[in-house]
Amino acid sequence: MFRLIWAAGNRTSQLLRYAPANRLMRVLRTRPHLAWGGPAIAIGVTYLLAAASIQSVVDNGGSEWLRLAVLVFAWNGLKFVLAGPGLVLMRLTSNRRNRPRAHG
């Protein structure tokens, strides 16, 4: 049973690697794109606003299946909102590491 759950989790992880938001996150974590922390937060806020608007549709009598979209949008929004400051910190630490030291 444990092996089946483990295999299903691995397969799901491999499939979700190609989701658009996950692909964008992988690109943002590369060195040339570390300056994109601010726009990543803006993308995250957009995802969260979309989740809120879909949730209001559900609350006003929309299909209950839309809750799945709310979950996906909220999860992606949190990923981008939390990744934004992380990208800025990664850029600052990589600049500090690569800066030549003054020998005095």
C-alpha cells in the first residue's frame, strides 16, 4: 500500500512538472531571471485575485467543480507571492558572493 502511494505521488509530481506555472517558476529561478522578483509577486497577486473572483462565482450559485480551480489558482498565487522575495534574496546573495573583495 505504501509503495503504491509512493509511486502515485512520484508520477503526479512528474506530470505537474510540465504545468505552466511550474515551468515559469523553474525559469525564474535561473540566474538571468533572478531580477524578476517584483513581477513574480504581481503574477501571484493576479492569481489570488482570480481565485477570489471564482470563489465569489461559486458562492453566488456557480458550479461546485469551480472550487478545484479556486484551489489551483490560490496555490499558484501563493507560490509566486512567496517566491518573489526569495528571488530578490537569491539575487542579493549571488551578487555578494560574486563581488570581488578589497584586499587592504
